[in-house]
Amino acid sequence: MANVDIFKELETITNNEGVTTMSVPGAFGIPVDCEYWFVGGKGDQWRYRLSGADGPRVSYSHPSEHGCRIAIRRHFITVGLVEVPEDNSHLDDENQLIATEILTNWNARMGKPRVGDFLRLPDGTLKRFCNDTGDGMQTTKGGSFSIGRYGGVSYSGGLDSPLMWERFKPTDETTKGRFWFFSHDRAGAGRGVDVFLPCRIYELVDFTMTPEEAEAHPAAISSREFWGAESRDYLNRVEALMRGELR
């Protein structure tokens, strides 16, 4: 398999003094620069400086040139100047371990669609499952999905109308979904790091019920118990269920 150049989005120039500058376009197209250089000696033989990180004179050490380049690229990702890579190469060693544990627990969750999985609509559009209502799921086009070590997901954002479980048909397909967790397991403002995980794709299918089936559905039963069998709210719920709707 061919090697992938993970630095291809960065412009790299080395001057006569051996200082290499890596840059990306910032606001208004103005370049944002980071630098690294060789110092030799014992221990860490390389230094790098991150633009805007801790002041212009602060530098960090690293045992290898490649490590300096990785640190600079991760910095550009953190400050939003480079897209988060779907191979998760932006994560440092400790966050890679956390991501591996998350992936194991995420894949172990079987059965119904999970918050974070995807639903393909009849026109081919993909939406993400974002809220378990008990009788089905709501979907969204965007929003933010945070994930914990044990694979549980929380969602923040807008919600579509709920759809019943019976309308979700599993497929053998997967796609990458974007989540985030707290870096090094320490919560705090600005400490979120993004991670891409494989998510299952479900298809939306038509579904109808007979009046008897609709009346036996858990959503109808709870509505009848709350509103009463003669209420318009209950009767509307039964009619909606017969059409395959949860509204």
C-alpha cells in the first residue's frame, strides 16, 4: 500500500540556517507559521515552535524531525486551520489509546441503531441518529456528538421528527462518523478532540400497520393510558402509527 503524505496540506520551506517553516493560510489568507530545527547534542535533538501557542520565544523539544512535523500538524488541526483527518492521525499517544478503547466498546454495541449511526433516506441523503425516544429515533443533519470510553454517545443540536424503529432496515454498509471526547480524559473548556469512528448505515423503509397492530404498539398504549381511549390525541396517534409515523 502506498504511503500517504499527511503533511501535503502544509507549505514547507527550509532556510539557509536549517530552520524549516511549515505554514497554512490563516484569516484573510495570511500565512500562519510554525518552525522546527536541529540542535544536536544528547537527548532530544530537535526543537519546534508553535505559532501563537505560548509566545514567540517558547519552543519545545523532540527526539526526531518527524515528531516535530507531527506536533506542528496537530497544532494546526487544534486551532482549526487544517481539517481533522479521518484516520485520526492527529491524536497524540494517550488520546490514541483512549480512541482505541472507545472503538472497541462502540463496536460491541449491537442491536438497534445507535446515536451516531446513519440513516439513508430514499433520495440518498444521509442523516445521523441523534436521540432515542423509546419508540424510535430522531435524526439530524448536523450537531455535536460526544462519546465516552464505554461507547455511550450524547448529542447536542437540532432534532427532526421521530421515526419508529420498524422503519430502519440494517445494511452491511458503514461510513465514518465524527465524534469528540475530552483530551487525556480531563474535562474542560477547549479540551475536546475529534475522532472518526465507523458507523452503521440503515435504510428508511415504508411501514404500515392494521388498526389492531397500531393499537397494540407501545406508543399507542402509552397514549391511551395517558389521554384515554376516546380522546382525539389517542385516536390521532393510532392513525399516525397505521401510516408508519410516530407523530
